[in-house]
Amino acid sequence: MPGGECVIIVAGGQGLRMGADIPKQFIPIGQRPILMHTIEKFLSWNNSLKVILVLPQNQFSYWESLCRNYDFTQKHILVAGGETRFHSVKNGLQHIGDSQLIAIHDGVRPFVSQETIERCFSAADEKGAAIPVINVSESLRKIEKNGIASVGLKRSDYRLVQTPQVFKSSIICKAYELNYNDAFTDDASVVEAAGFPIFLVEGNLENIKITTPFDLKVAEALINKT
């Protein structure tokens, strides 16, 4: 694997679905804010990894105060987010320097495993673009325009997508030259729109995105197991 790995951690949430007084990425689990756990998970995998943290500009001072209060000294570059996640990632890409492999990760996914990170970086190094996925365990149905559920879909044909999504820098930077489209649901969809194939690797079930009060209860249970 080449040198110069980087992770862009995007944390633009306001905590609306969480019903919290503070943005969800700052809610504490295991005595520290979620976002700190996320950053440390990547640095535990590679302590020389370049970390770019993308936050809304109006959250900078609050984050900096949290870093002081929790004595959080892990090195990272703070970058202002944009109007959408697409624009936030684009802003983060301006700071990758000569990094050759770029991971993009949700700030509220603190339980990504070291194995998942390794699989994503290794596959991207070989294939150019890799994303972690897990199997769908529930039955699926598609709701038609009339509101009636169609025949159940074959769940083995589908996967749930996680992050980090990892790309060679030449691919992700080229992809983000595209104009924004609301069909871009993640970074892989941007890369595919630019004409590059995506390689799937195994994710880990614990790698949940914490967005609701229920997710927070699951997160507390998971952090207490470690």
C-alpha cells in the first residue's frame, strides 16, 4: 500500500432526529463525545493517518472547547463544511495534499472495525474505489406510487452501504469536479457518476450510524462492551 493515507471525517449533523440540545456528533458515549471515538478509531489503525475533520463553521468554537475540556490532542485539520454533504466533502478534498488514498467517513460511525478500515484501504489501493457493505437481514418491499406494496424483493440482491468509502485520490478528485446532483447519496454515487467502478468489501455489523435515540442506546451498549 502506498504512503500518504488520509481520512475526511464529515460531521455536519444538527441532531434533529436525535431530539438533542447539541449536534449528534458531540453527544457523549463512554464518557467522551462520539466524534472523538471516531477519530481515534482511525488513528488506532494508523497513527500517521492524515485526519481532516469537516464541521459547520458555527460549530468550530464548540468543538475546540470540547477538545480542551476532554484533553483531546489528536492531530487533525479543521475544515468548514458546505451547503450539503457533497460540498462538505469537496471542501475537505482541498486539504488532502499529496495523500494517495482518501477515506471518507461519517463522523457518527464510531464503531467501524480495524478490519473494515484495512479491507477498504487495501481494496482501494488495488481496485481504485472500495466501500464496505453488509447483508440485508430483513425482508424488503418497494412501495409503488399508489401506496400499495409490491411483491417482496430478493434481499440477496441488495446490500446496506457503510463508510469509510476509500478511493485513490486521482479518482475521488476527478469525481468531485462534477456539478452537484441530489441523486448523490454518498461518495460512491459521485464516483460512479464520473464513470468509475466501485468494489464492495465486507463491513462490520456494529458500524452503525448514530442518528436516533435508539441508535444512541445501541451505541452505549456497544461502548460498554469494549
